Amino acid sequence: MTERFAKMRTIFCIIFTLLYGASSKTINVATNGKVTLQSHVEGEIENIVWMHDGDKMVDWDNKAVNIREYFKFKGRIKLDVKTGDVTFIRLTKDDSGLYEAVVIIQGRIISIKHRVKVTDPVTEAKVTCLSNATLHCEAEGDSLDYSWFGPGLQTAEMRGQTGPQISKENQDSVYTCVVNNPVSHSSVTYHASGCFASDPVTEAKVICLSNATLHCEAEGDSLDYSWSGPGLQTAEMRGQTGPQISKENQDSVYTCVVNNTVSHSSVTYHVRDCFASDAGDHQLILRVVSAVIGVIGVICIGAAGLVYYCYKINSRGQKHTGNENKRETTEKIIPNQKEETVVLLPGRHQASFWNSVDGEPTGGDQDKINRITVSQATPTEATYTCDGFSVPEAATTLRSNIHMSRYNKAFLLRQKRNKEDQEKATST
């Protein structure tokens, strides 16, 4: 019976409040802020209910153990059961509306109403100079109100985003734009001389120096550089030279902001870009080294081929090599004469013409490929002068043993025996 009576009493209080509740007042709160709604009651509270636009948000009575929170306010509301005040945090625009409290003290019903409006605060105000030398103020937020202060201005007359039109004659003046709304305000000063600066800030660029230090560049008049990023204090990190970075923090991002009185420019830089060139340099070096090795290989192969070709040309038709000379040390074929002329036939290892041997074969001029003139000093040693050889040794004089190869010697002996046989046959 008691529980039923309590519920009926609560319902009665709500109906009574809706019909006869006290007048409300509006409280402005910034987005993501907090607010405390006061009940302004005296005495020991027996029962209290707070509602938002008619929906329960929290309630308590002196017979309950816990405070009950409802719906979207769970976890961000706090009720003081002694004073009846309620505080809630992390406000959004959806929290705007009418808040009502019904409090019972010693059987007496008390009603409280508050109207709350959640508003976006004013962002940082900025002033720019338009092409006609008129100042213009900008900011973001809800219900913004603009006002200007400066030489010759009446605040009541100079309101709105558009400010005064200035001239070079008063470019030493300073003007202030103030932006207000119900929850915050922002102000910015502007030097009139900035309206007549010749060059605004160009697009800022950040480069990474060889020592992994960031460097910011832009063009314009009276430039001011500032840096922001992990571990940086803006007041300390100013100027074109930025932080020195390392590979350990290459996931970080730094920002360079360049300002002057006319405009500003900002650029972000990813630290990993500072070290990407190292890998590219290594790859470039590897490609260059590979190319050089390839060129050297081609040159070596070509040189080896040329040497082999010259060797084959130089040795064509000649059988008197070092080894053969050692084996053919008997029976001198060429007598000691001052000069010997030898003509070699292509592909045939034989002497086609010898001055000192009778019965030598005589080949046609079309079969002659090389001519060797031998100026003999001793029976076993001679000087060879090459005529017509397409080898590097063509113009040199060589010393060599002059023993014939076994094939050439046998050929000449057969020629000699054949001649002797013919002479014997003729004589008989």
C-alpha cells in the first residue's frame, strides 16, 4: 500500500508541475561542457524527480537505496540528494530543452524549471584585407555577433563581419574585431599596414636536410615560421629550421605554419619521407654498380675475343711453334743464307716457295696470303720481318728458331726424292 501511494504521489507531482510549475530561465552552455541545475530548496528532501522535456532523467526518494538514472543521461549525471541539485557533463546540442524538477519536502511539493541551450563556442577569429582595402572578420560558432574597435570607429555603428575601409594614410593604425556568442568570445587585432603589403605568403614547402633536420620555405614579406608536432613547444620551435628527426619516430607528422600580415600557409610533413630517399639512393647505387660490372664484362669478353681472333690469324699456316721447334732439332733444311722468302698457303701447312731448296712448288698469287722475309744470322737463328700480317706484330721484328715442322720437312724431302727418281729414270 505504501509503495502504491508513493507512485501515485509522484504522478500527482508531475501533473501538478506541468500545470502550475514555476517559470523557467535559459542557461547557455558550450558544447561538450557541463552544467549544474539548482533546485534552491530548503529542508530534508523526501522525493525528487528531474525530467528533460517530460522524460525522466534521474529520481530518488528517501526509502530507496540507489539513485536511478535513465536513458541517454546514464553515466554522465550526478544528483545531490541533500540539495536537489543535478549536474551533467559532456553536453551535446540534443541536450538543449526544458529541465524540470519536482521536489517533495515534508509533504510540500516544490517545482523548479530551467531551460538549457547548448551552443557551439566561438572559434579563433581571423581578419583579412579585401581587394578594396576593406577589413573582413571571420569565425565559426553559433549565434555570432561581430563588433569592431579602432581609430574613428563608433562601436554602435561598426558591427558585422565587414569592418572599416582603410587607406595608406592611416596604415599605422590598429583595428580589433571581437566575436561573441552566449557561451564564449574571440578577438583579433589587425595592423592596417598589412593590407598594403606587396607579397602574401606563397605555398609553404618542407624539405629534409642531410642531417635529418626539417626545413620550411615560403616566399612573401615579413614571414613568421612556427612548427607543431610530437614533443614540440610552439613558443620554442620558431623559424625556418624545424626539429631534427630520427627513424625511430618516422610515423610522426610535423606541421610548418608561415604567417605574415596578409595571409598564411601551412604544410604537413610525414617523417618517413625523410628516410625514403636513402632506400632510393641505395637502389640507385646498386643499379649503377650493376651497369658498370656489365659494361666491364662486355669489354672483357670483347677483348678476349679480339685476342683469340688475332692469335688465330697470326698462327694460321704456321707449324713452327715452340714445342715443335724443340722436337725438330735435327737435319737443317734451310742452309745458311742471308735471306729467305716463304709464302704460306691458306689452310695448308707447307712452304710454297723456298729459295734454298730445289724442286719447291710454286703457287699462284691468288693463293699467297702472307710473306715472311727471313734474314738469317746463324744456321739455327733468324730474324723474321712480317709483311701483310693483320696482327699487332706485323710491324715488329722477332727472333726465333728457324726449324721446319715435321710436316713441312717431310713434304720437302718427298719433293726432293721424287726429283731424284725422275732424274734416275731419265738417265737410264
